[in-house]
Amino acid sequence: MGDFSRYIPHTEADCRTMLEAIGVQKVEDLFDVIPRKYRMTNPLHLPEPLSEPDLLRSLRGLQSPAVPGAGWSHFLGAGAYHHFIPSVVPSLISRSEFYTAYTPYQPEISQGTLQAIFEYQTLMCQLTGMEVSNASMYDGSSSLAEAVLMSQRITKRNKILLSQAIHPEYRKVIETYVDPNQQEIVTVPYKKKEGRTDEDELSSLLSDEVSAVVVQSPNFFGIIEDLGPIGEKVHQVGGLLIVGFSEAVAYGILTPPGACGADIVVGEGQSLGIPVSFGGPYLGVFTTLEKHVRNMPGRLVGETLDLDGKRGFVLTLATREQHIRRERATSNICTNEGLCALMATIYLSCLGKEGLREVALMNLSKAEYAKKVLSGVKGCSLIFSSPTFNEFVIRTEREPGEVLKVLTKERILGGLSLGRFYPEMNRHLLITVTEMVTKEEIDRWADVLGRALK
């Protein structure tokens, strides 16, 4: 039987104080009214307690197959990830003072909300290795597009080098944001064998006209980019390195982009305690270096002291924002995803640094196991040689749409067909493996996939 004492909040000193107050010597004396013949003398032989994910999985196994979503195996990702969310997250955000929150313009009555945002900003800086974070933006794509505009304000240049391995929908949003008459976007191809941004091609495109190089790590194919050399190259011509991400859990084990020379790090925070929810609302993470803070878009909460010397929190550097500067503001986004940011704050506070690392390692190890299992499946193969996190690309001999239909009939969301985004990948699937998938589900997925390819 496990040790449950860690769930009891009273210290030995607390217990002694309470026993003295009621006039007994020890805890056992409290049960003297129960005849000894009715007392249990031997400890119960109970199994070890289940973790919360295992307990919920066990309970779902008792559900009827008719319950929507019950019994499905998820291998879909590409920016919307099926991660476990501790029950404390939806419980705490449901408190009315958070659930009905609005922009805290009046700090004297909004200290709780402001502190929650401040804690979120601190956690995002720790996660990305950067110096300052805003209060959040709409989602990963809007954050990345705003980062591009920010780089142009800083460098006074208008040419952007955009990796082809960035999430295709993020690239579309960037194209929507920029003015084609004044700003130029150049796509840097990926290496066909490695799946990484082609550094040789990048070097040939760099010049003193480049405002920033934009890459994603892990990229859309799940590949971990080598950020250090890319940062050195762009800095040599006076440009900035912008690093995006769609899978924040990866930074539980990866070196943060800030330690690799990134100037701006932005991305999607959905995997930090936010449900998939049919595509939103999500959480745009935006972090940068302190020297660039006045060019950063979005709300910013700062810590200060009141007239009595007590710690307090306020919206700061607000002269960058639209409600003051109007058309000269750093961004047209004049709000933030406060509730989603709170979800991420509670999630990360719950897990802690070691907990997030453990979740990340589970994702990595299960994805590697899935790759190994696939090596025995005829009709499909891995196409990239570079290291990955929890996503990877496979090529199938059969048309991916037909393969996915077979998997769906077996209640398996089998992956994402890449042909709609990359015409040269019309036989490829992007596979995602998170901690929510069991070894048995991976084995079953591989078995059904093998049958679908015959």
C-alpha cells in the first residue's frame, strides 16, 4: 500500500497542538469508544494508487462505446494536441472571478487577475529562455505574424526569410498580415532527406536587407531544428532570429530557443492544459528580449509597490497599445487570451519543471516506440533522418485518404494527410504520439495500418 501521508496537510506539531487542546495523549485515544473487537488490526492489502490519467482511463474503459469520443485512439496533432489535462485546471478556471474576467484596467480591484497574468508571463519566460513575455495573443499563428511585424519595426528592414517547414497555416497568416507592396517574404526550402530548414539555401539568401529569419522548432514535420547556426548566420547580417513553435511541451526537454540565440520566441500554448476544443480558443505565446520590449505587441503586466510599500501588479508600458496610440500602436490586438493563459499557468504550476520534463520524455519515448513498431509494417516508411519530438512523417504506398478511412472505421484518428499542404507529399502522413496513447494503442494502430496497406 502506498504512503498517503503526503496528502495529509497536518504536521506533527499541528497534531500535538490539537491533541493537547482536546485533552488526549495520542491519536489512537480518539478511537477508544470503538470496541477493540471491531477494530482492524492488520493493514489492508490495497494495490498501489493509480495516477490521475490512469484512473480516468480505467473509468473510461467502463463507458459504453456509444459515448462520443470513448475508445478512440488519437494520432492527430499538427498544432492541436491531445494531452492530459489535470482536473485541477478546469476546476480552478471555473471560479467566477476568473471565468468572467475582463481586461484589468483598474488595478485596485484586479490584483488577483493581474498576478495570474504576471505569473503566466514569468512561466513563459522560463519555458522559452527569454527575458520578457506579454500577457498572450490570440494563437500561435497571430503571435508569429506579430513577431514578423515587430522585427521590421526594430530593424527598419522589409525582407523576411520564412522556413518552408513552418506550420503551413501559420505561414498563410503571416502572408495575410504583411503588405506585399512594402514587405517581401522569401521561402527557405527544407532538406528533402532531413526535414530541416536548408541552411545552405538560407546562407545564399541572407543579406543586409533581411529583417528576420523565421523558423519553427520542432517544425511542422516534428523535426528539431538546429537553431544555433541559423542564429549566428542571421545575426552576422544584422537580422533577428524568430523561433516559432506549435508544441510547447517539447521545451520540457529541449534547450530553450533563448539559449540558442533567438531574439523573439512565439508560438501556440494549447498543449499546456488547454483542450483541443474544435480548434479554439487557443493561446498565443509571445516572448522576447528586454531591449525589444517597447516594440513588443500586446498587454504587459508589471510588478510594483504601492504607497504602503506592498507588492502590487499593474498594466505597464501601455503607451505601446491601441487604446492610447491608436493607429500608431505596436499591434491592432488590444486584448489577450486571459482564460487560456490562466489554464497554462495552472497546468505548469501543477506539473512543475520536473513534471513537465516527465511528460515531455513520455511523448518522446512513445513516439520513438511508434517509429520502431512501424519498421515492421510493410507498405510504409519514415522519410526524414533528423531527430524528432512527438511527431514524424511516414510515406504510404496506398493513397493516405484511403488509409485514414480504414483507420477511422477502427476508431483510430490515424494521422494528417500532408498532400493538402505540400503537393510533393501526396503519399505522406504526419503522425503524432502523445502521453495519452498507450503502448497497446500504438501496437493496434500499427496492426490496422498494416492491414490497410495490403
